[in-house]
Amino acid sequence: MQKPSEYENKRKKTLRWGYLFAVGALCVFVLFIARIVILQNTNVQEIKDDYINNNYRTATLKAARGNLYASDGSILATTVMRYDVYLDFKTIKDTVYTNNIGPLTDSLSKMFGKSRADFRKRFDEQRKKKNQYYSLVKGLDFDEYDRIRKFPIFKRGKNKGGFIIDRNYKRELATSEIGAGTIGIDNGVAKAGLEGAFSKFLTGTDGQRLEQRVNSSQWKPIDFWKVKEPTDGQDVYTTLDLRIQDIAHSALEKQLINFEAKHGTVIVMEVATGKVRALVNLKETETGVYEDTYNYALKDNIEPGSTFKTISLLAAMDDGFIDENTTVNVGGGVWTYAKQRISDGHGGGTYDISDVLAKSSNVGTAKLITKYYADKPEIFLDHLRRWKLFDKMDIELPGITKPRILTPKSKSWNAATLASIGYGYATNINLLQLATFYNGVANKGKMLKPIFIDKIMKDGKTIFEAKEEVMVKKMASDKAIQMMTSALTKAVEKGTGRSIFTPNLKMAGKTGTARFEYWLPGPMKYRASFAGFYPADNPKYTCYVMISEPNVSKGFYGGTVSAPVFKEIAGKTFLKTPQNIEKEMLVDRKVNLSKMVEPNVKIAVNNKQMPSVVGLIGKNAIPQLENLGYRVDFKGVGRIKEQFPLEGTTISKNQRIYLTLQN
């Protein structure tokens, strides 16, 4: 048989490779056609979405938070605009950059205090990298922004000058020194104080904007397209009176320093409305200064001590067990009841009911309460329930505690517990709740819920206005309320609060000196308190003062430590106003106004220099200085005889001016 020739072998081999190539080409063609068919049937929106997701994103456009105001319209907290500056070097033409980079770096050097060479080096580096979103500076205020946007190159704007602005909001407190803790925060993580309480009104609705990817880590805003504009928050007017807040803050801080105390609280409520006009909490820091960092008035339950005697005895007065003729023998000031030793620090003998309060007798209170309620303590406790002292207060501010008062159902109850409750132990109540009770007595038995909000406004229109909320319509009989008011007035005039007595202002109140952590070894710790209202015959304000852990070597009784704070607040909030100065001169000082007539002298502060006000009538000069924005602290009545700062001294808007008037 003849073998195939070499030519035929090569021919067959070539044909096989040709067939294989044709089959391969056919497969590629089929795959190509299949891909076209798949693409034609693919949702174009999916491709678009995929592209957008990788190169664009929707970012939040923050809404401005509403302003927080004091009752008189003074700003407590506000949202201010801050400007971040970014540069897009890719959009700046070479000729523009070369011709203007020198003047630009000169301007930036003068504004920020850095060398022009430093700016030039950084800019050249970023331009070489073609950085489209270089962060130049952050947090500029409007004046700084308005200045920088007029610099060479930048004044050409975004598209020609590469000048990109990102606007942000920053929350600022206007009165941080006299109420940062009271004003509080809402930073998205924690809520506290007024900011936290009214956040649902203050918070606006965020908008959205589109941002374009610049590189793997940077995105820049697209100006021509916005999804949704933000809606700014509403403005909230609180009940705080900045003048009273300042007075309370200063008086408390001074006393904390004098007695080297750990912390203190002041609450001032308006009797007729329940509006909280001042809320001050000061705590000693590690550096020895006092700051408003924790709301003791709401967040701490304490054994109030003797300020609770007002509550106990009002219950017995309302039940008719005691009246003006009731007497109690306290012996030598020591009494043992149910194996518990009860003692007084103010002598002994037979007291009438006003003496029990005026001399703050533990023995007298315990004897009366146990005499009438020992067999049926629930009758006594029902008064406390009716006065909401078992309930957690329903207020706007977050963090308020629920009171804890022992009852016969408690495992800790024993035969002596009722006596302890009577004079302020075996109870744990927050200070706002106690102040609310005293305000009810001042309001002739009508207990009002503490109010922290006056109104809410949006675009100049009032959309909500707070009204009084009655917690207890009638706390006790008219006779009982009047009897208690008289007893509290006597406590200031002749009792443990007599150190603050003044004929110029009739005050009613009760001292409190409570020992705490008495079960622990070590030095004794005290809380000194004073609770009351003024003027006693027609109450306008209720005030509760508590100072914790004063240096016992300097004093620890409520009448010594806390009562002077109450007196200073009362004097400055009620007496020392222009209308009451005139009343004081006419009635109390018997001043002849005909000798005090002067032309209407207008006070002016020129070039921030303190003018001379010596010789001017106080009631004419003081309102003018306050209207100019200065804080005035003065004593006496009549004409001004001394001033500080002296004439010609440079003064600022937050300067406190001290004046001494003739008496």
C-alpha cells in the first residue's frame, strides 16, 4: 500500500487548524451576539444607578437649630454659621495661578499669621497633584469668610477660582458662665437641660444635597442640584429671667467659696405662674472653681431635713389636730421614741406651734406627728400623696428623679420611722419637688406644675404659649395655709432664720440642716438649706437654696450658710428695681423726694470709657447703664457716692459695675 505523501500530511494538518480556528471564531461570534442580546435586555436604570452609586452620593444638608431664649428675649443658645474653605486646583488656569499666587499668599499670610512661603509651597504641591478638594481652613465666621472670598484668585468663584465653600452650623451658648448646665446640650448622643428638653421643637428637618467623588476619600458638593432644602427649627422662649439667674448664680457662688462647700443649688419660682425664673447648680471642680455641670435640683434625691417640717405640720394643721393654741413640751430638747434618740439644737421648754417651726424643733415635730398619726400613719402619708410627693414630676427637663418615702409596707419601716419622716428623714425627694410644695403654700394652697417654657415661635409667629398647670387645686384649708405662712414668717423674724431679717422686706421661710451619710465613719457631712417666699404678705417669688458639705469649722446650719443666699436674691430681685427703689425711699427710708430732683441727665459711654456717675440719682442712672448692656450691682438708695470702675476706665459689654448709693 502506498504511504501518504508529505504534502498530503501537511495539507490535512493545515485543514484541522483551519477548522479549529473557524469553530473558535464562531464561538466568539456567538458570545458577542449573546452579550449584545443581554445588554439590550438589561435595565438601563441599573447601569445608571450603578454609575451614580460609585461616583455620586446623597449627603445630609443640616437644618439650623432654633434659638433658645430667656423670657425677656435674651439669647441663651443660638446656631451660628461656620464656613469651611476648600480649593479645586484643577479648575484654576495656569495664567490665573501664575499671575495671582503672590498676592494671594500675601493676603493669606496677613490673615492667618503664617508665612507666605508656607502657603506657596503647599499650593504648588496640591496643584501638581491636581487636588480638586484641598482643605484650606475650617470654622470661619461670616466676617472672616467675607474677607477671604475677596482675595486674588478666590474672588473668581468656584468655576474659575477653585473657591469652594462648605457651610456648617455650630451651637453657641451666650451665657455659659451663668447656666451652661441649665441650658444643657443635645449633641445627638446625650440630652440634658433646656436644650434636651425642647429638642423636638428646636430641631429642624434636614435637607439633602448631591456630592461627587473626587478621589477615593474625598467628595465635593454639587451646587446645581439639591434634593431637599432643610427646614430650620423653631425658636423656644424659656421662663428663665437672666437678671434673676445672674443674681442667684453670683449669690450662690460667693457663699460656696466662703464656706468651701462641695456644691449648691438655687431654684427661684414665680408664685402666681409656677414659672422657673432661675435654676442654678454649681459644683466644685478639681481646679477649685465652681461650674454648672450637674443638675442637682432634678437628678438627686436627698433627705431634706428640717425644711420637711413645713410639710409634716401642714398635714396636722389641715386635719385640725393643731392650731395657734397648740403647745408641746420638748423638755430639755431630747426625747427617746421607740428606742430612737431625737434631739434639738435650740434649747427646750414648752413651745407653741409657731415656735416649733421657728426654732426648728425635731422633738416638737416628732411628738406632734406621732401623737396624732402613730396608730394610722397612712392618714398622714395620704397628705403627702395628695401633694404629689410620691410621684415623679411630669416636667419637660430630662433626668428628674422619683421621690422615695418609706411606708408601713416597706421592709425598713419600724415604730420610729414616722417620727423620722416628720422632721425630714426616711424620705428622699429632689429639690424641685420641695420648691414646688413651698410655692403652693405661697400661692395660698394652689400647687402649680413648674414651667420652663414660655412660648414657641416660628418665623415671628407664636405657635405655642404655655399656660399654668394645676397639680393640686387646694393643698389645705385657708386657715391651715394662713397658719403656716404666719409660722414661716415668724421663723425669719424671731427663729432660726432671724439672721436674714430686714424690715424692708417681709420674708417667710424655713431653715434646714440635714446630716447625710451619717452611717459612715469619718467627718460629719451636712446639707444646709433654706426654703421660703417673699414678700410674705403677698408672695411673688419662692426660693429654695441648698448648699452641700460646707466646711463645718466655718458653719453648717441652714440659717448661717444658705439663708444669706436667699436674702441676697430676695433683696436684689424684689427691692432693687427702679419702681421698688422709689417705694423704699418713700416708705422705708422716709426720703424727701423734693430734694432729689435733677434734670434728666443722659449717660453715654464714649470710646468704651466708663463715665462718671457719682452724684446722680440711682433710680435715674441705674436703668440707663443696664439699658446700655452693663451689669449693675449696687447697694443703698439715693444719690451715687462711689463707683467702680472709676471714670475713664476701659470697660466691656459684660463688665459688672458696682455702685454705692447714699443711705
